[in-house]
Amino acid sequence: MKMPHQIKLLSILVAFTFVSPGATADKDDDDDDMPSFGLAGLLSKKNRAELPKLTLASGKALASAPIKLRSGGYYVLPIESDGSQELALEGPGFFRAIWVNEVVINDLEIRPYGLESLEFDDGGLIEIKFVAIKPGSYYLKVPGSRGENLRVLITIK
């Protein structure tokens, strides 16, 4: 008995509708260890971490310890200057390895395409909110400085 072309097509479509998506899924997939985010995705509070504050002050260490980050993590990095001296902070390699969501200065939010350096003429607080992207070892340092106190190592894994 010959089946018309439309009936064959209809029977194939009906067969596919009864196959549940879970029946063909691999039971050993690696999705279980993936973090689940809210509607904001990577920027959600579940993925956000506040880093230790960096302090720019004449004669004081920039950080107490190296900073370790996870690629894909959303971080808030507070940087505070006591105003004792005009100081800057540079780290072009680090700034190219992250995506900057915003920079907050005196409650003003700036959404730049990227950063090269920051400079404090007076005392104040700057918060950089970013997503770590490219794994590697980077640094932030006071330009022209040679001492280890004025530099912080940042590792993205």
C-alpha cells in the first residue's frame, strides 16, 4: 500500500512531537556546575563580589595582599585616596582584560568604553564595577614607582 507524500510527512512530524527533550539529553552534561544567574545575567547580585579597598596614600602600601579573580565574575573595586599627595593608578594590561560596567565617582556613574589609568588630585573614593574576562596575571600600580608597596598583583583564573 502506497502512502501519499503528505501522510508520510505528517507521521514524521507526529513522531518528533512525542520525543521529549529530556529523553535525548546527555545525563552527564556539565551544566550542573554552571552558576545560575538572575535576569541581569553576569551583573546579578549572585555573581557580584566586593574586593578589598585599594588605598592611595603617600608612604603607604596600595594593598595588603594580591587579588584573585574568577573569569566571568562581577566585581566592585573601591579605590580610595587620602589626598596626601596627587597620585595616579595605572594598569593597561588589567584594564584590557576586564569589561568595565561603570566607574562611580562621588555618586556619579560613568560608563566608559575602557580605562587606561585613574588619577586623584584630592582625597576621595572611586569604585570600578567590572566583569573579569581574560585569564592571566596583571597589576595596578602608581606610575613611575618601583617599590612593591605601590603595586598590586591581580590574577584572573
